[in-house]
Amino acid sequence: MRTRFRLALVAAPLTALLGMFAGPASSGEAATAAVPAGPTSAVAYQIGIAHAGYSADTSIAAPLSQKWSVSFSGGVSYPLIVGNKVFVTVADSGGSGTELYALNKNTGKTIWSQPVAGVYNWSNATYDAGQVFVVDDYDQVLGFNAATGALNWSAQLQNPGFFDSPPTASNGVVYVSGSGLLYAVSETDGSVLWKQQVENGDESSPALNASSVFVSYACGLVYSFDRTTGAEQWFSDSSCEGGGGRTPVVSGGKVYARDNTVGNKLLNATTGALLGTFQADPAPAFDGKTGLFLYDGTLTASSGSATVWSFTGDGGLDTAPIAVGNTVYVGSSSGELYGLNVANGAVVWSTNVGSAIQKPDEQNGNKPLTGLGAGRGLLVVPAGDTLVAYGD
């Protein structure tokens, strides 16, 4: 088992957020707030390529009902939801490696599955242009035909290496972080388009905006590279370095980078300038001008430097939040799943999925990374060995 021990996070005040959004939203905006532009499919960790945890799929409207539930033999990853399929990776509880599944979006039945090799029970996936791309801990990238499950190609990046970061794919390129390197790999054949060295870099799923790719590693070492050429655009340094990292989030021209050692950084996405700090354990989510941060078991909605509302649920909130339209969803270790109005924090729906909804473990590559997903009319929740789907 690969395990790292990290220093405890030095809490940074939420009021140190500088210029994050425009003015605060009022509770009266709940019924009339426009749905921001965004994806309606889930193609990466935290739904989109920026990892901002937002879906603009207005067909997912609370209250929801359970559509299906599927049990597996091992832990289940965050879902990709594209077309008529839900894709997940599942740990092989009886051995090493994982399995990639394509499930029918309407019934949960398996359409196809493919084994993914590995020393450990880790792999994770991303989607783009008709292919599902999987990174395994053998340091391989695998490109599968999303319709049939056929393996189109495989590419060995580095051997021996250390890869346990979810990939991110967009516009013909798969971005992969691991073993102190950031790779840009062709979606056509797996050839390496460019690579850049980063400080001890792993455990950071690359986050994308229109021009840049961002990665964030231990001790608050954050990089921006040109998506096309790989040229370094900026580097946010610190006084230390170490193994590991956490996935950054890009929203509103800013990069949200989390670290347990030096604290969380809020950076200008264009220049890398430090704008402030913020409090969040898992990745934050963003719904228009509202930021949604889970810290120490409390979900907080913020606009600018103002706290709009906070929510503690049953005391066990632990997932990275996601926002769907004007509703934010968050899960608890008790198995309780909550949907709250983004504008005022009112609970509009809740249910128990039947087993613990586990927090995302970004520090150890021993099982697929977990997380909520939404798109194509479904809210999909991994809960241990079970995957549960909800819809209207």
C-alpha cells in the first residue's frame, strides 16, 4: 500500500478571499437566478476540464428519485456521464488492477467492461471525442472506443514511474501528471506531444482553461503551462517541497490550489500572482458568482468576501460539492446525500444512498478517486462498492 503522511493544514481565513466574485447574492434570487453556462456531460473529475464541479444540465432538478443502483466487487470511482453511458473504474478487491465499465445510463446495466492492469487498485478516466482515456499505475495511458470498449491504443509514459492522478482530455490532447512530469499525449495514438518537469509532481489532475493547463503539488508549488506548446507560463513557488499534490480548480480567471503544508492559494490564472487564501478540504465548486467550499465538515457558500450561508448537515459532510443548475449536492459519511439551494442554502432534497459516501482520497493511489458526478439527466453517486443514479 502506498501511503503518505502529510503535515496538517494551517487554516487560512475565508475572509482573505480577494475579489473572488462580484457582489453577494440575495436569498431572494433563488427562483429567478439564471443558470450559468457550463457542461451538460461529465467528462472528467469534478465534471469538467476545469474541475470546477459545475453542470448546466437543467433536466436534473430536485427533488430526485433513484433510477438504479449497481453493486461491484470493489471501490468505485467518480463517474463520467456522456451520451447514453456512465463510465467508472472499479477496484479489483480480490487482486491488483481495476476494471473500466460502461453502463447504460437509463438502467445501470453493463454495456461493456475492460480490465485495466496495475500493481495497486487504482486507475481513473476522462472522456473526449468518442474515447475514454484511462491512466493506470503501470504508468500507461489507454485509449478505449467509448461505444464498443475496444482498445484503440496504449502508451507507456515512464517505467518505473508513479502515476495516480486522474487524466484530463480536451481538443485532441490527454494531459497526465505523474513521476515529476506533466505530459501532453495525442488522443490519436498516445504519442507524447510535449512533457515538462515539475517538482515531485503527482496526485494533481491537470485543470484546463482555454489556453493553459494548471497543476498543483505539495508545499503549494503551482504551475501554468501553455496547452499547445508546453511552455511554462508561470510558477508559484514556496519555501518547501515534497511528494504528492492536490487537484487545482480553475474558475473566474483564478486558480484554487490546496495544500496541507503551506495552506491554500488563490492565484491569478494569467499571471500566477497571489490574490489571497481560502479554506477548503476537497475541491471547491463554483456556480456562477457563488463559490462552494467544504471545510472541517461545513459547506459554505461565498460571494466576494461575504459568507452567504453555511450548512453542516448531519455532521459527516465529506465529499467535494458539485453544483447542478441552481442546486448544490454534497454527501456525508453516513450515506446521506443533500441537495441545497445555491442562493440561500435551503435543503430542497435529501436521501440516504444506503452506504457511506466516501471522501475523495487525493493522497494515496490505492483505489480509484471518488466523487459525485452529474450530466445527461443524472446525478451519479459512488458510495463504497455501489454506484447509485438519481434523476427526475
